Amino acid sequence: MKICVLPGDGIGPEIIAEAVRVLQALELGCEMEEGLLGGCAVDATGEPYPQATQALAQQADAVLLGAVGGPQWDSLPRAQRPERGLLGIRQQLGLFANLRPAILYPELANASSLKPEVVAGLDILIVRELTGDIYFGQPRGIEMRVLDGRQERFAFNTMHYSESEIRRIVRVAFEAARKRNRKLCSVDKMNVLETTQLWRDVATETAAEYPDVELSHMLVDNAAMQLVRKPLQFDVLVTGNLFGDILSDEAAMLTGSIGMLPSASLDANHKGLYEPCHGSAPDIAGRGLANPLATILSAAMMLRYTFAQESAALRIENAVRKVLAQGYRTADIHEPGMQKVGTRAMGDAVLAAL
């Protein structure tokens, strides 16, 4: 069980430290080695995804990541920005399937932006295609063009998907739905975009392989509205890179805090990159305030999806539930009557609950 650990930037090192402590406490024989990714890598090597980290990630069975980015790197050329390191590792490792659960723990019902009766029992899995779509399409750029007789800046991106790219991510979603409540909603914009007309066609064709799973389709603007209006109608959603990026963040806020949400990005053989859904939070970095639970839960996903250690994954998830039931809260999920704790103390509580 070789794990490449990439603490990254901002609060990354603090939250990763707690996840590593939890993994070590399980005594599973994990071999963990740290590398640089993001802004810290730019500072040390001039590159957001240096060669040494590339080698480390390729040799590992799984990658556990903290967070990347921060305002001090925003003025760098685009190729050097920390986020390019994240895109680079996803592309190099072929991590095409992003799984983002949105679960509302009963103890956090009041922290949700919606009324408890609307979100109580929320348990959604969003499956997002991660290596195609407009984020990677070529050509792209900003250039000077003559338009209507005058020269001005012109920006362009390219959205595209192949049939095989769509089919492989849709199959991942069908398999996930089969293990849950056997309901899959495919999200597209087929009334405007040919790319997503193909998406809907391929999803419909693939459904024939999964007669035990109910497939529905929804336009992305309606899906965004329905996630707020009636989120409990959803079980598993599958969509492209751009729409998935937006909808998964929207779903995150239904749970009360993005600091609670883990994610997995998988290749065809279940090698994965595991990271919390939140960013690097530079405003609280180094202050011991960050919520480590999303990172700890990401480690649980790693044990489940890459290492097939279901019992160990459940130990972590049950420990998190126990800690919440005991009233421990970091600042992002704190409410009156609960015990406010910092990053390290929350990690201690999870360790005690294992």
C-alpha cells in the first residue's frame, strides 16, 4: 500500500497531517512518502508539478492531496500556476472519474443553507468526468483579432467529448448507482450543445447494459435548481467536467460546510487521487483552525476504492460520525452549545473514536 502524500499549499499541510495520523493508527502497513505539488512546488522548483513528484505519483498506488493555490501565485504565467499542477497530475495519471459524495450528517442539519426538512437524509453522489470537456479542449487562447473593422481581444475555448470518453464515465456512474439506490440522473445541455446531445445519446445506449438501474436525464440549469428545491430526489448524478465542477460545489453547500466533503478521482484500474473538496483557505493557513474531516474522509475513500479495505474505511467514517455526535466542531461547522476545537484537537477526537 504505497501512498504518495502531497500536502500542498495553505491549510494543506495541517489537514494532511491529521489524515496521516489516522491512517497510521489503523496499522495497515501503509508506506507514505511526501512530495511537492502546487505553489510550494513552484517556489522550490519553478514548476507546479515537478519531475520528482511525477515519478512519486506514478510509482504509488494512490495519492493523498491536501490543497493547492493561493493569492501569492495568481500573477504567475498560467503554465506555472499551482492549479496547473493539479490538472497535470489528473491528466498524467488518467484520472477520468471524479466521485464527490454530498452527505448531510444529522448533527449538522442546522448548518445547511436549506431548511432541515428539505435536506434531512441527504446522500448524493456526483460522478464528474475529469479529463475532457472545455477544460482540456483545443484550440484555446486569447488573441487579437479584427472584428467589425476594429482590433480587439478575442478569447476562445473548445468543448468536445468522444463517444468512448462518455461511455466509460457513464459506466462508472451506473456501477455506483447499482451499489446504492439504483437511480442515475444524467445531466446535460442537449437542447443547445451538440457535445451534450452525444452525451445523452451515449448515456441512453449504455443504460441497456444496466436494466436494474433507472436512468433519467435533466438539463443542467434545471438540475442546478432542483438541487436546491428538492435535493432528496437525487441519488447518483453523472455529468461532464464543466457542469460537474459547478454542481458538485452547489451540492457541497447543502451539507453545511465544504469542509466536510471528500472526493476521489480514479483511473480505469482504481488507482486514485484523494482530496478534500475545499480549497487551500490561505486566510486561516497556519492557525490551526481548518476542518480536517474532509481530508480524513478522503483517506477513507482511498481505503475503499483503491485498497478494497472496506472495514477500515467504515472505521474512519463511523469515528467521524461519533465525533460529531459528541459535539466536537471546528469553526466552519460550529453552532451554540457545541465544543469548538481546532485542527489538531479534531484529529485527536477522531483517533480516540476509532
